[in-house]
Amino acid sequence: MAKIKKIVSNSTKETIQFAKDLSKHLKKGSIVAFLGDLGSGKTTFIKGIVKALSETKNINVTSPTFVYLNIYGVKIPIYHFDLYRIKDKDHFYEMGFEEYFSSSGICLIEWSENILDILPKDTIFIKMTHITEQTREIEITNAF
Ligand SMILES: Nc1ncnc2c1ncn2[C@@H]1O[C@H](COP(=O)(O)OP(=O)(O)O)[C@@H](O)[C@H]1O
Ligand SMILES: [Mg+2]
């Protein structure tokens, strides 16, 4: 059975802190699939992960909406996808993106809704829900 952990974040800062905690569980080959609407905090969460894994480097993390993929060269390479404009899994395959799943980096995928059925079994899911202006529910599956 998948283990699900539900938390509530009351600020951007708290989300960044949760992300730092989660990053301790990530290793080469980890895949983290984000679910949730625009503004729910996916990119913010990813900023926290990248910050935690980038040691001293200061890396600018933004949603790669127009290029689909940003690559951050930190301790472990991080592949940051934004699949908002990837229509379906065929489009994803056409782009040759599935090779990143078997790489030795970490894949962080925004709008993973668009490729749900091709995600590997051990994918970590982070579902973010907008509650109030400063509050987000964050549901984490498979990480611990
Ligand atoms: N608790 C919170 N967690 C995350 N983001 C929050 C929170 N409260 C407010 N925000 C704000 O919501 C916005 C989330 O944007 P972003 O992370 O880009 O979302 P997404 O990538 O899901 O579209 C940011 O402006 C952020 O500062
Ligand atoms: Mg985003």
C-alpha cells in the first residue's frame, strides 16, 4: 500500500521548508510528479528542493513552460519539467523525454497529469491544493 502523508502549509516559507525535508529522501533516479492547479505552489516546492540540493550555488528556478525542461547542474543533475503544453504521453515520447526517467538525475515534473499512465511505479507524488491565499494542502505519496 502506498504511504500517504498530508500536511498543511501556511506560507511560502513553510512550503520551502517541507521541500527541504523531502529532498533528504531523494536520490539518483528519483522521480517526483507534481499534481495541482496553476498557483498551487509546485514551482515554489521545487525551488525548495533545488535550494536544498544545490549546496552553495544560488540557482534561479522558474517554470520551464516554454521549453518544457530546465536542467540544473547541482550535486545530482535535476531535470525540471513543466508539461502544461505536452498534450499526452505520445507527445512526451516524441520529445524523447522518457530517457530522463532512467538517468542518474532527479526528475521533478510539473503538470504530470498529462503523462500519468507512463510514470514509473516508484514515482513520488506531490499533490498541491490551494486552500486560502497563504494556505496549501500538500499530499505526499510514496516518499517515506
Ligand atoms: N503556502 C504556500 N505555499 C506555496 N506557495 C504559496 C503559499 N502561499 C502563497 N503562495 C504563493 O502562491 C504562488 C505559487 O506559485 P507557483 O509556485 O509558481 O505555483 P505553480 O507552479 O503551482 O503554478 C507563489 O506566488 C507563492 O508565493
Ligand atoms: Mg509552475
